[in-house]
Amino acid sequence: MKTTTLLAPMAIAAALSTTLVGCASAPPVRYYSLSTALPAKAVASTNTLLVELPPLALPERLVRPQMVVRTASGQLEILDQHRWSAPFNTELRDALAAGITQPLGAIDVSNGGRLAGQPVYRIAVQLRQWEAVENSRIEASFSWTIRRSDDARNLACQWSQSEPVGLGTQALAEGAQRLTARAAQSMAAALAALDADAGARCPA
């Protein structure tokens, strides 16, 4: 003979109330982007530059959509409720590509779309350091090589800077945008210099 246990209405109501409170208390996930509004083409050129920017090389701990920050005590934290709009490596690559090509009027052909025989500048970027210290600063160190596909023209550069930030995660995201934009500007300047002069050096 089976025995059926019926929950009292008050017990059911209490269980539902506990479940609803737990759901309501979960903080929302916030999304951020490294891309910023970019100026119109600023460099005049008689030819359109074609640029290929392959996936970046960067520390494995950053290959995730969540923000990774360092606390004042030096500990690393992964912020599940604060995320980039794509995995950080993809977000950074797209922001750099836009920051390099748009001011120069160049075209990103990383995913195809060029005719055979057209010279392409391949920019291989390595993010050597990225430290986001909450309520303090962001430090970044990049290195990159630029090679032209149809001749021996090439250039290797390094770049390191720090950006102060205010309080909160929003300020951290905005600081990351500014630092990324400056890195892209330096890469664009190196590309323009190499295109104009095969013996060019990295911008100071």
C-alpha cells in the first residue's frame, strides 16, 4: 500500500517564497566593450592598405569573458557579474583592429576578401602583460611585428603604458578602453611609418 504525503499549503508557500527571494537576490550580469568611438580617416594615402590581424597571443588566464582584476592585497579575482561582450582575447583583437584600420582608412582582411597578389600587412600582436588593479590602474605591455606580404619590409615594436582609473568596475572598463585605444594608435603609427619607408623605426 502506497503512502502519499501532502505538503501543507503554508509549507508550499514558504518554499516558493524562499526560491523567489534567492532568484531575486542574484545580481545582474553587466557587459562592457573595449571598443570606443573612433575618428574619421586622419591619414591621406594614395593607396588603400590591407591589414591582417590574426588572433592575439596573451596569458591564458585572460582568455575568458569575465573581467580578471587584481585586488589591493594582490589577489586575482574573476568577476562573474562583470563581463566583456565577447571573450577578452576576441574583444581585444577586434578593438585593436578597428583602432589600427579606421584612422588609416585601411581594410581588415583577416577573414578573407582580398584579391590574389594584393600586398597585405600582417600584424602579429602579443599581449605580454595586462594587470587591472581595482580602484587604481591598468597596466599593459604589448609587442608586435608588422610584415608586408610582397617584400622583405618588416618592423618589430614594443609598447608599455599604465592608465589610472577611478572607483568601480565601470571606471576600470573605461580605463581599459583608453589604454587599448592608445596601443592601437601606436600600432597604426608604426604601420603608416613602415608603409612610407621600408627602413622606418618604431614610433617613440
